[in-house]
Amino acid sequence: MARSQARSLNLDSLLEEPVDWRYKSFPGGQAVPLRSVGTRGWNVLDGEFMLPVMVIKDSALRHNIELMSSYCRDHDVLLAPHGKTAMSPQLLKLQLEAGAWAVTAATMSQVRIWRAFDVDRVILANELVEPASVRWVANELRDDPEFDFYCLVDSVAEVRLLETALGDTALDRPLQVLLEVGPVGGRTGCRTPEQALEVARAVDSSPRLILAGVEAFEGVIGSKTLGGTIDAIDALLGDMRALVLKLDGAGHFAKTPQVIVTAGGSAFPDRVVAALGRPWDLSRPVALVLRSGCYLTHDAIHYQHLSPFGGRIPETAPLEEALEAWGVVLSLPEPGLALIGFGKRDVPHDLELPVPRFVKSGAEKARRLGDGASIFAVNDQHAYMKVDPAEELGVGDVVGCGISHPCTAFDKWRLIPVVDDGYRVIDAILTYF
């Protein structure tokens, strides 16, 4: 199986970033370098931070990284975590140190960020058609023989665009591409085996490209029931497996030393392993690559419901929620209604709204909120929380919430404190959105 990430990420310049007034929530005063944040003795719930604040709980984060790493080792699959979830070099470094094989990117801007920190293997899980982006990748590949890069193709037109753009560069090695397949009505990807074979033949005819494998993303498939969704995902992955066999039989992988087969978002990696992790009878070795991203911090509703860990894979430990949002009670204008000081600028709201869990009054320890508490609406900077009128809640109390959908949580925070189980700040992570 392919080598692991060869080089350690270079975070020296990142860790010298001054933490100052530019980063919401962090205490005021003299700027301190990021690398020393954990020595300041800060606690996000002791009145030093300007709320709202989103935190990463260190124990849950490390549990999730190790759980996914162990799962991949146990099933002999590679992991290329989707970097778009957090866009944090510090968190990616932890994932790579735990055995991740590569990082996945969704855009060329993301690829450029990972390269700035010396990541040497990137899967662009998207089509590459812009001439400027092709030229930039070609320059990176030419200047760094260790850089291992893959992008997706799903049309003959794209193959021709790549050929033309690469013809204007001095790249002296072929670009590795993965043939993308997708469901009807889904996102990108060839819809039929005939289309896929036509694209494969176009790649074969190009001296500038190598067909390195096949890719799909099953996360766009949905049905009215979870069972129906799983059946549709299994059907797509079964068709993908059949296509890989057909491509190999036709000699389309003759130029690559191994065949990359990759799928698997955060909700259904177990279905990918079940369909594509079985032994293959191909002309060359197969590397199965999962591209899950949201497992890193998990969430309170969406992935809590869909994740196989502790659910569809009951023999595994469950993932843990590592993200929490804390806001202050600004007003109690009516019985049973509290206005909390965070909103769309601070918390994800595209799938589900935050889930109130804790309340802290003054110097008291945080306690559990009653089961009747719920956030039912958010404005730009306010959240509307329904609460039992008998709940002991006061203006100035702080409320802690679980969130849903990590991908739209991280992008709202440029710097996020990492806390221990007592909410003491032990580090902070920068994001690059």
C-alpha cells in the first residue's frame, strides 16, 4: 500500500501569529504569540473571554482522531480526511501524525493553503478545469518531485481542457486523475459506465494524464428513510466496483502502479468499506481511501444520527462531540423565552440549530439545562431559546450548546480555543477560510 505522509507540517510561522483584538472572544490586552496561549491560565467560562465563544474540547477531539485511525488500521484502508471541515493546519497535523495518508481538498484555494504548510499528498475531490489552477498545480509538481496530487475527471471535455492547459507548462510528469462516478440527479461524476469508459479512453490517449483510479461521493444520496438511503448508496458503490473491474480488464490502469479507489464521507464510511474493502482481483494493487472529515469533531444532531460509530457499527465506541458554543443570556423578555448572545455569524444553522445543554451562573459550576430547553430561531447575533419558566435562569448567565454540522461551524471562527474538561484553555487553532 502507498506510503504515508512523508514530511511533517511546517507550523513555525503559524505559531508566531499574534493573538490580539483581531480574534473575537479572546481576552484583551497585550498580544501574545499563538504558541503561548496555553500558558496564560485562561478559562473560557470564568469571565475572561468576551462571549460568544466556540470551543474545541481536547479530550473528545483526540478520542475521535484515534477512533477513526484505529478503524482504518483494522480494515486496512487509507484515510485522506477532508480538510474543508476545519481548514486548520494544526488539526491536520494531528490527523497526519495519527496515520492519515493524505488530505482531501474541495477547491484549488484549499490545495494552495495545504501546500503552504508542506503537505505532500493532496486529493482534489473535484474537477480541475481552470487554466490558472492547472498551471499552478503543474508548477508545484515540477518544483517538488515529492508532491503527490490527484484530481477528478468526469468528461472528455475536461480531459481536453487539461491537455491544453498542461501543454503551456514545463511539467515533465503526467498528471494523475481519478475517474469520478455519480448518481443520476446527484453532483458531478459520470452517470453511466459508457460515459466512464469514454472518459477513460480519452485519458489513455493523452500523454499528459494517467488514470490512477476511480472516485465517488456517496454523501449526496438521500432517501425518505435511512434504510432507503443505505440501499441507494450500496447500489452506487456496487456499480463503482463493477466499473473498476471493467476498467482494469480493458487495460486503463496500465500506467499506474496501484489503483486508487476512494469514497466515503463522514456518514457512511462503513458502507464504503463493506462494498469496496473486499479483496480485489486486479492487475495491480488496490488502495481504498476514505475521505471522511466531520468525524474530527462530530456534532449533536446530524452526524450523531447518521454516524456508524456506536450506531451501525455497535462494536465500536461512539464518536464524541468536540465543539461547543457558549453565549450569554442577554434578555428574558417573556416567560419561557431567553435571548442568547450568538447567532448566524457564530453557529451553524444550515442543517439544525444549536442544542442547549448547560448553564453557568456566576462562579457556580456549569449545570445541565432542563430537557425542555431548545433554540428555535436565530438572527445574525441572537438566538431564541425556549425554556421552562421554572428554570433558574438569569440575565448574565452563560449557556453552552452542542452544534450540528461542523463544516459550517469552523468557518465562522478564525481562532478557536482548545479546552480541557474544566474549560481551561490549553491551546488555540487557526482556521484558513
